[in-house]
Amino acid sequence: MFIDFKGGGAFAPLEGLPHCVGLLSNLDAREAARALRTLEGELDRWQRVLATRGADHADQIGLPHLVVMADEFAEMLEAIPDGMARMIRLARLGRSLGMHLVLATQRLGSAVPADLRANLRVRIALRCETPDESAAVIGRPDAAYLSGSGWAFVQVGQNEVFRRIRVAYVSGRSLGAREILWMDPADPARRLRREVIGGEARRDLDVLVEALARMDPPAPRRTPPPLPADPGFLEGEGEHGIGIGVADYPEIGEIRWIFLTPSAPDWRLVGQAGTGKTAALMAAAAAAARAGRRVAVVDGDGGWKECPWVLRVLPEDREGLRRLLRTLSTDPSPTVLVLDGVERIPEAAMGELEPGLEGLTGRPELWIWTASRRELPLRPLRGRPAVRVFLALDPPEWEALVGRRPIPEGPFQGWLADGEGGREIRLRRAMGPPPPPAPPLARSWLGRWSELPLPTRTEEGWWWPLGWRDLDLEPISVLLSHRRPALRMAPELVAALDPLRRSLSRVAGAGIALRTWDPEGDLEEIPALKSLPDPQSFLEELGRLEAEGIPWLAVLPDTDAFRMRLGYTGEIPPPLRRPRWGAYLLVRRERLELRAWTLSRSPEERPSQPPIAADHPGLAWLSAPGEGEWMLLPLSE
């Protein structure tokens, strides 16, 4: 196996050798670290094979030896934070397992550590520039005084062998070729020029490689395939496994897709702007949507506008955020919740989001993916297993999260924290076929009375439509019966009389006796509403209607004034407190000893849940003793 750091040409002709199992060339720091992991993986594999077969050396079971030839190894190890320690391990363990290292470099820069020297028994020093460089290799300055090409000193062990040798030269031209050296008189630099005439103009090395290649079949490759810049589109993804990209496993020579699965469904993606976070999330979310999962997005970065297949909510949209959380808490459909641009979610929205997530984190069918420019662990998600991927970050933050590894230089390139030290990953970016559009998220509207059904009387009593539930936007009606015959509208409702007028206008002329005591004439525009002159005659009229079995509706636009005129010692007769044929619509605070539904602007005590449509002008609180809920009143005809 050949490894050429910052090169590419030196070992290229040798790749055709039948016993060459791989060439890793022109490496940068990232690829050099990958090459080391490849060697470590080979070493671990050999250890497992030997242990399985009860051997302690490759020769005992006929395993071929592996010779690793690395050029510019000193520069390579300097570029890898823990490179020297890892190379020492390879040298120490490899010798007994049948792995041999041939390490070459122009200059070491510093002395070889004693641990590495102890495991490199054979050392060869060609001519060195300084005595110190010679001493770093063979422990003495002799190689600095060599002259001529190809001369070297070879040292084995602790000077068990120390000799001056001359190495073979294989880069010469093959037989039949003549090399002519000449100089152009017109060249002021008087440069020496070379020209080959005759023969095949090939080097001895090329001829040797061709001859050897004909002798044996090629050995299986041991180097991993290159990590692709774009993983492409993955076919056949299902609801229980969504691919996010391909990761590098150089220790086993493979590139593998990384999947989000029910056992690890969450994804934490951290990286600077421009690193491809949103595009990678979209590609994976589209795959999830095609597999039948609902996709909901809190779009902190505003990049999901053109995705009709998601339920998209902006973080400043309080109602949308609450409705989304409510939908997720009540609908058990398999769902991916994406929080994109977490650091851009305002504090007020985060105050809504975190409590909402608290009740969702125990739901296995809900997968939660987050993307942010720095690691921002949300409190409700701390106990959930998650796949963590780091894209390019500022150096201090990168080192704190990933360690002293090279920072990715392009988008979609990152580091997968997998609990084994981590590995490189390339995130997917291909969207694939567009998923089907998602049904829109329900939103409140400025409703009309005409959108509600008419009040109706049944054997149970009066069903009186009021508006829509804030929770699910379904129509809401109250039952006015002998158990609770009244609906009281509190005075703080600015438009309390307006919904009263609209309700009455809808039942006028329906064969119902409408009676009121209206000294101020607030309801005089409703002709069917008969006004009585005083509270006593009003109650007498209701008693008559109840006795005769005539359906009736009593309206009091000012119960406080009614109580004063009736007198605090006066009271509604018991038969009228639990009527069989009638019901009451009341305005103001006085309840008049009647059991009533109450419609107010807000509850007297803090409710367990805030309203979803908190800014809706028709928001009201509908309550009865021991129960209550938010609702939305119609605002026009």
C-alpha cells in the first residue's frame, strides 16, 4: 500500500503492480488522517483474524504481509494532531502481525521519538543537509558528509548493522535508448537540457511493473473508495429509515449511508451560514414526506417558502406555533418536526416552543430535527437520542465540539459524532421527486354569524351557537336547558350587546316568544322582541308562557339595573329558575340566581392553557362552574 502526502507522482507508476492493494496520493491533512484510519482498520482486522484462528503472527496461518510505503511521512504526521502516537502504535503492533512500515521524508524537522525509533529497526539515511538531520535518523551525523548520488547509510537495530551502501536507480531509460545532454548557446542561464533518442523511451521502472503485472492476478484493494462530494439520491427509503448522507469508514474500506431510525430519530445539525444546513434538511425531509411522514417546520431562517409539502410556521407567528404544537399533541400521525435556524427563534416564541415540546418528547412517532449556527441544546430534547453532525464552525468552537481535526472547507461537508471518535460525512442535497402538497395548518379567521348554524330547540333545550373553539376551530354551541338555562355576557366584552343583537335577529319570527325588559331601548331595533314595562310584569309574562307551554326566550340587556328595580329582596320565582320551555340571555354581572354559562373576555383564574389565537379580536372565555375554554366570537354578519 502506497501513501504519498502532498505528492501524487512518485508512486503512481507502481499502482499497476499486482500486489499493490492501494494508492493514497496527493493527500491533505484530512485525507492523511483518513489514510491512518485505513491502516489502523487493517491492523485491527488482522488482530481479529489472528485471534479467531488462535494465531499470533500472520505467518502461522499464511496471511500475506502488508508493506506500507509512505512518502513525506513527517509532514503528514505534523498535519495530524495525534498522528505520531498513532504511527507509533502501527509500528509497535504491526511488526508482530505482519504489517511493515517503510517511511520516507526529505527532512524530519525534529528528532524521531524514541518510541518510534524503537519500532523502526531499519533506518536508511541518504545525503542529509545538516548533521542534525542525519542524527535524527541514524543517531550520528555521518549522512551529512555523503557525496554523489545514491549513497546512504543503513542502520539495523542498535548498530547491529551499520554500513555505507549505494541504492539502486530504477528511473533510468530502458535498453536501446540514448540520453543526450546539451546546452543552448542562446540561453543566458546556460541550462542543461536532456533528450532521449532511440529505444522505447521508457524507464526501467515501467518495464518492471509491466512484467510483474503479467505474472500474477491483482490483489484485492484495501484502500477505501473516495468520499463523494454529493451522495446523490437514495432509492427505496421508507418511513422507518431516512438517509441524511454518506459517512466514511476507512477502517473497513467502506462508504456507508447514515440513516435516522426509530431508535435514533432525532438530528442535530450545527454549522455556520452557507454550509448547507437548510438544503440538507430539505432533502431528508422530502424523503420523509414521500415515505408518508408529515413534515412540520418552524422556519427561523425563512428558507422553506417554496415547500408546499410542509406545514410551515414562522417563529414570530404565535398562533401558528401554538396550533402546530396542538396538532402534534393530538394527532399521532408519524411526523418530522424541523426547527431550522434555532438561534433566530425569538425568546417569546421559545417560551411557547419549549413547554410545547415537553409534552411531545415521549412520542416515538415524532422525529425532531434541529439546525443552528452554534450548539443550542433545547431543554426538552436532552434525553432523546440524536444523530449529531457538525459542519464548518469558527476554529475555537470547532475544536471544542470536534477536536483538533481539519475544518471542512465546503458546504455539506461535516463531522458525524458517532460515539467512536466520529467520522467524516457528506450530507445529501438532492431533493428527488417532489412530495405531494400538505394540507394547510388550520388558522383562525374573522368569522361571520352567517357561517354558524341557527339556534335550535330540542327536547334537551336550546342549542345556542356562539362561535368557534379556539382549540380546534370547530363550531361551539351551548345548551340552555332546565339544568343551566342562562347565557350571561360579562360587561368587559366590548361588543357584548352586538353578539346579543345578532343572535336575536337570527331567531326572530321563528315561532318563539321573545321577551325583554329594556328600559334604555338597546334592543328596540328588533321588532319581534316584546319589551315589558317593569321587572315584575316581565316575570309574570314569563310565568304565563311557561305555564302554557309556549317556547320563550327572555333577554335582559342590563341585569344589574333589573336587580335594582326588582329589589334585593325580590327574586325570580323557582319555576322560572329551572324552566322547561324557556331560556335566558343576560348582559352584565348580576346572575339573578340563575345557573348560567358565562361569556367573558378572560377567566377569573389563570387557565391551564393560554389561548392559541391570542390576538384575535373576537377572543372570549366561555365558562361554567368547574369548566371553561377559549372561543372566538363572530365579528360580522
